[in-house]
Amino acid sequence: MPIRYQNWLFDYPIAGTESLECGHPERRHAMNLGLYLERSATFWPDRPAVLFRDHALSYRQLEQRSNRLAQALRRLGLQRGDRVAIVSPNRPEIVELECAFYKLGLVKVALNSRLAAAELADELANAEPAACVAAAQHRALVDVAVAALPAPKARIALDGDGDGDSAGWADYEALLRGEPDTPIREDLRDDELAVLHYTSGSTGKLKAAMQTVGNRFASLRKIVTGRMQAGPGDVLLLCGPITHASGMFVQPMLFQGATILLMEGFRPAEILEAIERHRVTMCFFVPAMIHALLAEPSIRSRDLSSLRLVSYGAAPMSPSRIREAWAAFGPVLAQGYGAGETTGGVLSLSIDDHRRAIGGERPELLAACGRAIGEAEVRVLDDAGRPVQGDAIGEICVRGPDVFAGYWKAPESTREALGEIGGQDGWLRTGDLARVDHEGYVYIVDRKKEMLVSGGFNVYPREVESVLAQHPAVYEACVVGVPDDHWGEAVKAVVVLRTGREADARSLMDFCDGRLAGFKRPRSVDFVPALPKNGNGKLSRKDVREPYWQGRERRVN
């Protein structure tokens, strides 16, 4: 039985201590995040848990509907540990589904609704879900994708006609109507799988970070004890896909009795209007969203005085833009650094850190991504596993209860990411190169991996290159990230054409339509007679990328 750590918030097990004697081996702590929604529904039954369009879902209603949904999923044959895929834009049913999954011990496989058909099919084939839940615009794609897989136990339509099954899809609301709201809560172990968080690997192969029940508890702890402390009366606006980074804040807000204002998408004027109308106190944006908000004319006339936190992350933001945002939103900015592999942020640049920088005490802090938060141990290590300091550069490595369990069906990738460093096990190698100053602030200077981040989304060059290589006029292509004031990094393709063939930039970008998600498609194309190679004859991506970044201290934007 694991040793337990106790504080004011939780009693939870410390991973890796299962073999130690603890006095009462027959007593094992039951873990289930569903407990906290049940408690919040008792504390604040009539307060709004989720606002969407013109509809409010109270805590009592969310608890009752997620209980009915859990009963329905069990009746459909779903069992603890089964994987369930969700393909949908933002809508409150995703919150209900997540709550029901936690209660039953089901594994959430939340897929990006912006994926192209081929990408969606690949992820579904990899996950082999026991059930699929989809919005109307995605059901045909799911039908095609699962046709070659073992038949799922259920397919559930989020926006059916309410009358029952249609073309093999069970109607979501009809399922709920037929079930009691009797609570269900499985007693889960901390090492059980809770979420598959998909991303593409640097080779173009799929990777899904396996987040455990314990990881999700650790994530909740660090959010509610960190910059997202909240309570009844707080309103958190989420406009990014809650299937991904934005969704990490859902359970912590429900735990604290706050309200989630869920937006269908990101339209700058609507976001600013919603902040004013709903008296939003907290927001989470990726930098590209902040850039767009700063360019929206109505920002000068909107009352944004209710804001006490504008949290940003998922991509770097230039110091000049941070200063602009500070002037526009007020002294409310905080930054987080993390990944699916760390179940959210592990470094934070707080509001006070921003104030120190903008006030002139330490202006260089605007180039930092923060200091360690929560329970995770975060170190910047050289190749020998020794901590770096000053101007020395190392790799950001993380160890702790929020570090993922590895990649789904990818043992080799797991071994590359997780392992022994400096004689100690359990370290995650992030692939981000950084330096550390005398106060422990971490400054990212480049990426060890080839991944680039555009608008908060990870883009892997080889995945884009493999699509461009299918064009009959393309002989060779190299994809790199280039500086962009709006997106942070923009996807650029540098292309060598086949002898005797012709193509322009627009035709190559259009060729990627339907083959890649929109955020992965090149935003510009340069043509060159040849691409640089290293001594082994391999493509030198660094030499392709370097001219676009000349004169910049950081090799990320």
C-alpha cells in the first residue's frame, strides 16, 4: 500500500511506495473525482456550473445529468477501463461526459474536432474505443473510421432529434431520459488510466499521452492551490477546445464552485462582449488569441474591470506583446508552461512576476516561462544529468505525481521520454532547451525536438512534409517554424521542385486542405534549388530554419 501524503486539501498516495509497510494494508484510499461534483452539488445546488449560449446548467443539474449518463453508459455495456472517444466542438455535454467517465472509471479519448478525416481515422484506429460520441458534423467521419475496427458497444449522437436511435447512433438526450439519477462512483486506483491525450510524434506517428487517475488528481491540486484559486461567484471563460489544454481547468473549477463560461469558438469581438456581460473574472488564452484581442477595435470600449486573471500558455509570447496585454487587460497576466505529458502546467510566471518585470525591477523576466509550481520536481539538466545555472543550457526535465504513465501502444517512445537521469528514475525529458537564473526562473531558448508551436497547437514538421511529398511537383520539402507576431510561430515549407515541374505557393497550400488540420497547413512556401545536408547526407533542418531567426536571442517566439 502506498504511503499517504496529507494536507488541507487531499489525502493521496505517493507513487512508488506500494511495497512499504503502512500499518493498515487492508485500508486503501478510494479515488474518484466524481466525489467532488457530488459535494459541490450539495454545497451550491442552484449556482451555475456551466454557461453556454443563453443556457445555464446548475450544479444540481450537472450532477443529476452526469449520474443519468453514467447509468446509461453502464447499461450500454461499458465497463471500467473502457475507452470512449469524443469528437465535438465545445458544448456542455463534453463536461457532462467527463464527469460521467470519472464516476464509472472510463477512459476519455478526446479528439480534436479540427482534424482532417484521415487524421481522425488514424487516431480512432489507434485508440480502438469501446464507444464513440460525436456531434452531427463528425458522425459520418466516425462511421467510416470505425468500419474497419471491432464494432463499438455504442455510438452516441450529441445533437440528434431527441427521439431515439438514428442510423446506428443512440440519441444523447433520449439515453438520459430513461435513466435514474442515482449516483455511481467506482473506487479507482491512482495508476488506472483516465485520459488518452493525443498528439502527433516527431516522426509523424501518433502518440497519446496516458494520463492516470493519480495524474488528474495531481493536476487538480496544483491548479486550485496555484493561480486558478476560485470560488462561487468566479467565472472562468474558456474558448479553446476543452478536449485539450483548456479542458484541464474544468474539474478544478467544479471542485471550487466556480462557473465555466463555455464559448463555441474564438471570435474576438464576442469574447470581449462576453467578458463584459458575464463579469468574467478569469480567462485562459493561447498567445495567438491575445494578439487577436489586442487588434480588436472594441477592446477600447469594453468594460474589462471584472478580470482578475488572464492566464496564457501553450506557446511563448514576445515581451512586447506581454506589455501591450498588460496595458489592455490590467495587472492580471500570468503564464503557465506544461504539456499533456505533465498533465498541465509545471512552471508559472505569476502576476507578481509580471509586475516585477513591467515595473522595471527585472524586465528580463518577460522572456521567462516561470518557476516550478505544485508538487513536481522541475530541473534543467545537462547531458550528464547535472543541473545547469547561469548561461549554461540544458533540457527541462520533470518528475512527480503529474508526470504521465507513458505513450499508448508506444513503448519505444515511452523509453525515450521517461527514464533514468543522474542515477534517478522517473524523469520526463521534455525536449525543451533552457537556462536557469539565480532565482530559479526558467528561460526556454530552443527546442531539442523538431516540433513547433503555432497558435497553441503542436505541429510536427515530418507530418507536414509527408503530405507535401505526395504532390507530383515536389521533389523535397523541409518544414520549419518561423517567427510570427500573431501565431508565435508560423508553419513554413521550404520546397525543391522536381525538374520540369511547376507549382506555386498557393497550389501547395491548397493541396494540404483535407489532408491536414488547418493549424498544420503551411502558411507560406519558399522555393529553393536545393536543401542543405549534413555530413551524412541528411537534411539539416537547423540550417534551413536559421536564416528566419537571425538577430533573435530566443529561437522560439
